[in-house]
Amino acid sequence: MDEEASDLNRLIRELNAEVRETPDGDASRLSRWLEILRDRGGSDLLLVAGAPPSVRVDGSIAPLPEPPLSGEEIEDSVLPALSQGLRARYRQEQIADASYRVGALGRFRINLHRERGRAAAAVRALPARPPRLAALGLPAGVESLTRLPRGLVLVGGPTGSGKTTTLAALVEEINERDARHIVTIEDPIEYDHPHRRSLVEQVEIGVDARDFPTALRAALRQAPDVIVVGEMRDPETMRIALAAAETGHLVLSTVHTSDVASTVSRIADSFPAERQATIRQELSMALAAILIQTLLPRRGGGRVAASELLMVGYGARQHIRKNALQHLHQEITMTRRQGSASFEESLARLAREGVVEVEEARARAAHPEDFETALRSAS
């Protein structure tokens, strides 16, 4: 009976797997749109009721020459690409995330949701393999993050700024170089990490664990060297991640923030007011680095990352404890020798090299005077 129960559990797990290999029903229509997306080199397929299917190419939205879709047509096209478990989740919660593989087209991330009472979907095209860190154009100091023995590394930026891609590149760097045990916790899994020098376990929320806190607690009992948390979504996940970083693990995660200061406040402000001072104290001890990035239009087409890196040292820890976050920007300059680099320096470099338009870079600078100084000193 135990063997039969094991077989039954295995069958249930397979039925609820997030990744579907073979399209059925109207998913063939979805596959056709995804083929167009790949052919055009686009990043996203967007399906919204009342509009034709659209693709995002180089950051701009372009509708396909097809009639507007209804919510029912969107559901009929996307639901067959989801597992039975995710279809049930969508029916109950009105939202579902999944990975989806289409033959030679590769992997995609699906978000099926509702807007104005109708179905809508966003489908992100994923590269066939994790990118190499050197190809992302990030500050030189970012490579040193993969050599940290412990601590919390946060990658911040707006939606669609490449945070998950950067996390995958950091993991790939460690995997290629070091013999370590890496556990990733993702919703859903976006990049496959084969075992290279490291042993990589990839835990998928909804398939391998109920939620992020459950998966993170379990990961701490699996003797990991590196823990990757796809996103800091809730206070419990943040609390466990902080504890993991303080107790000798390297923890990598992402947050939806726009600069170094807002990254710290985003974590602290997620907790009740009476606990925030304690959390800031823990954060000041656990944080090793904060990387902020955003994507800019590249001259001639495509997009390129501009970024900011703070290597957290004594001064930054003091400012975090005292909640004097307005001083963190100047800490980037103070710790340049440790690898820190400001957003304005990144923008100035991209403008100087002709990768982006000077006016585009100037408009993105949060500290215009710093940008002008960096631009002049680089000339």
C-alpha cells in the first residue's frame, strides 16, 4: 500500500506540475502568438480584452494584425497551457502564474489574471539558458557578490527591469566556479540551472512548497550555502531571510524598489511600527549589498541596464540603524573602492560610450548634479 500511495502522490505531483510541454485545445493559438514573439525578438506577449494581441519589442508595445480579443478567447487560449492545479487556482483566486514550454520555442512565464471583470494575460519570453554576468553590463563590483560567504544581497528595480535575470546570472556565476549547494525558491521557476560545479536545487511554489516562508524554512534544514528567494513578498519571508543571512548563508533576493534608500525602507516598513527598529537593526547586520537597476532604450534598438551598487559597510550600517536613509547615497561614493558605483556614474558611462542618448540618461538621473559631474569627469 505504501508503494501504491507513493505512485499516487507522484501522479498527483505530475498533474500539478507548473510546466506544460504539449499544448492542447486552443493553446495552439497561444503557441502561434509566441512564435511571432520569438521571431520579432520581443520580450512579452500581452493579451487584454478589447484589444488585439500585442508584443513588447525593445520596450515598445506593438499590436498584431488581428481582431480584438474577448476575455473568453483569452481564457480559451491560455488556460490549456496551465496545469490542472493552476486552473483551479485561477478559478478560485482569479490569478495564476506558471512556466510554460513550447517545443523549440523554449520557456515562457505566464501570468493569467483579471481586469475589469475579464481575463487578461502577460507572457514573458525566457532565454534558453541563464545569462553570463559579464554580458549584462553591470558594475564590476557585482561579480564580487558571488564570492561573498554570507549576507543578504538585494536586487531592486521596477517591474520588467531584469532583476530575475540578474539573480539567474549570479547563480550561474557561482554554479560555474564554485562547489556549493544552492537552493532557489521561485514562483514560478524561470531559468533551468543544471548541476555544474555546484549542486542546484530549484523549489517551485505551488509544486514543491505551499509558499515562500514554508520553502525558506525547509531550505534552512537542507545544508545550503546559497539561498535564492525569487521575491521578498511578505514580512515572514523577509524575517526568515534575514535570519538565514545572519546565521552564515548567502541569501539573494529581489524587491520592487527604485533606489537604495527605498529598498531598506521597503523591508522595514513591511513590519508593524513597534518592530521596525528591531528589523532595521537586523537588516543593518545582515545586508551585504544592494543592487538597483533599470532598463533604458539603447541607441539603434534594444535596451540596456543602468545600475547602482552599494556595498554595505560600517557607515551604511549606522545609517540603517538610525533610519537616516537619506545618507545612503553618499555612502556609495564613500565605498567606491569596495566596489560601489552610483546610478549617475552608470548613466554617464552609457552616455559617454554612445550606448544611450545623453538626454535620455540626463532625464533618468535622480541626482542631476552628480550626473553632470560624472559626465564631465569622464570626458
